[in-house]
Amino acid sequence: MGQLKQAFKAVFSAIVGIGKREDLVKDFEQTAKQGPWLYIVVALVMTVGFIALVMTIVKIVLST
């Protein structure tokens, strides 16, 4: 569960453009051990969620 939390934190930091150097080192170490697939899946889920959120907001604004 800790790895998933770290992946979400890393992807969110990358999307927003913030982050600490120590976290970046942890992310690279984790990726070297287990591969990038967890980060890829988390990034896809967060991207789809963001697109769905924007579409919902646009529908709400246009319907009123």
C-alpha cells in the first residue's frame, strides 16, 4: 500500500510541477527495483480522472 501511495504522490507532483529532490531519488530507486508499470498505470488513472472532472465541470457550467 505504501508503494501505491508513493506512486500517487510522485505522479501528482509531476503533474503539478512540484516536488523534492529526495522524493525524486526514492521514485527512481523504486522504479529501478520494480519497473515503471505502477507509475504508468497511476498516471493513466489520474489523467482519465482529470479529463472526466473537466468534462463534468463544463457540462454543469453549460447546463445552467
